[in-house]
Amino acid sequence: MTAPSVQDAQQASSSSSSTPQSLYEGSTQFRHWRFSPEQLAQMRSTLNQGAVSAIRDAFEADSPGSSANVSFLTAEEEHLLVKLYVGKIAQLCGHFRFPEEVEATAVSYMKRFYLKNTVMDWHPKNVMLTALFLATKTTNHPISLESYASQIPRTAPSDVLDLEFLVAQSLGFDFAVWHSHRALWGIWLDVQTLPDISIEELSRAYETALGHVRAARLTDAEFIYTPSQIALACFSLASPTLASAWARAKFPSTPHPPVLDVLEPIKALILRDGSPPNVEAVREVDRRLRLCKNPEKIPGTNAYNKKQQELERKADEKRRRKAEAARIAMEEGDPFGSVLAKKAVAADMDDDDDDD
């Protein structure tokens, strides 16, 4: 179930049923990254339960009985820790003087990553640094890896680069992100064309609304609502009068513009969740994370060494299968080994699924 978009409202108010699909509705964001609040809660709960089960098994395999007194993180605690580091992206962007587009994109990348992964496998600090670096490239504001890492304390280039493919893979390689700050800019331009508008009042409302847009990045709004809905809700928080004037101008034949109906839950979400979490509460979560982190992800542990040995064994097996397929193909006069190569690729994909 997904929330109605501004485009949906426009279609509902139109007598024509042949309204063309909006650009946003054709995006990967619309197709892959929209959920209901219930779906988000279920996804995080399922991911958390799976991680706890796997990590408990890893503890027990290494030392039977060792997981009995481990206090694993809940889904809510994981989300709290991610939220803290989402907020730190803005601080880093201020340091590097990255534009709004980089900051907003990095935030989306990080939040999407943790719909597929758990903090007990990958600490948010490292993912944050990688998500931001990746965002500089995908938004065409690149910075060299060496320069980037050198300006962040206790950070080596490998800390960023080692996770880059994992982050990209977790995003499904969906790098384009539609942002509410851009939609807000469009509303600001529209309102300027309305009669009897004070530019000074509009400018104040825009700056206030932009602050609400930034607060919305700390919430789940972008997974539930469209960028234009979020932008209008933020504009309404700043100036209900101007927001209503914009909506009436967009829907001149409708006494009550339908787009206004969805704003209240968005505004409530931003006001409720749009603030950074309590630092002391998160510090306690982070302290516990050190005790329940997946040992298979910690270099030097027995579980990590066993995992690496298993990965190396599978890699050797892949190479052996491919070499065998090539040898048989050459013997049978099929230099391309079409049939056998397909079988080898299929087997490799099965192995990759097992690794995940």
C-alpha cells in the first residue's frame, strides 16, 4: 500500500482518465522505495529478527552458551542509531561545503541501505561515510577519495572504499533520487506568480519550509509520501495561508483542493520525528552494539576467519567450474562453451545467494 501522490490528486480532480504518467511515477524511487508505515515496521522487524538469529548462531558456533547473556538490539534501537548518523551527514556536508543535493542524496542512500541491512553487521558510521562519498559522485560533485578521507578524523580511504560496492548493491544501483527540496523550490516559483503576494513574506516562508524539509530527512516521510507532498506539507507548516493559495491556484475548479487532505499526517510526522535522537540514549545503544556485533564481520575473530575461509573455498570452486567448462567446451569444438557456461553462471549465482 502506498500513499496517494500530488499527481494522484490531480488525476482524481480531472474529468479525463487519460492523464499521462508523471515523470516521478516512472522513476525507480516510485517503483522500489515507497512503502506504508506498516510495511516499514515489518521490514525492520523481520531484518532485525533474522540478524539476531544469525549472530546468535555465530556466537554459539564459536563458543557454546556465549549468546545467553548478550543483549541484542531491537529494531527500534537500530533505527535510533541510524537516525543519529543520518543527522551527522549534514555536519559533514557543512564541513566540506557540499550542496543540498549531495546531502539529501546521501541521507536517502543511508536510509535505504538500512532497509536491507542491519547495524549489527555494518556500523552506521562507516556506512554514512561511504554513502556520502558515493553521493558526491552520483550528483556530479566529486571529490578525490584521498582528500575526502584525509579531512575526516580516524578515517582511511579503505574505510570508505571497502563498503562502496555493498552500499551500491543494497541500493539496487538506484542512484537517482527525487528530493522534496527541489519540489519546494518549484512551489516557491509558482507562488511568486500569484496576485497580491508579498515577496518578503514568501521568502521568509520558504526559508522556514526549507528547515522543515531538512527535518523531514530524519523521518520516514520519503518512503511513504512523494517529494511534492512533503514539500507542500513543509510549506504549509511555514505558511498555511500561502500553501492554501498555491493549492487553490493548482485546482481552481475544486472548492477543497484534494492535495490538502494528505498534509496533516505528513506535518505530524515531521513535528514528531524530525528532531535528532537523545544522544545519551543512542550512546547506550552504541555501547551494546559493541557486544552484539556480528563476529563474522569483525576481522581477527574465529567466526570471521571461518567465514573468509568459506568464501575462499567457494571462490576456488567457482574458478574450478569455469575452467572445467572451458576445457570441455574446447574438447567438444565449442570455443564459446555456450551451454556449459550458462550452467556455470547459474551455479555461481546460487553461490552468491548463499553468501548473502
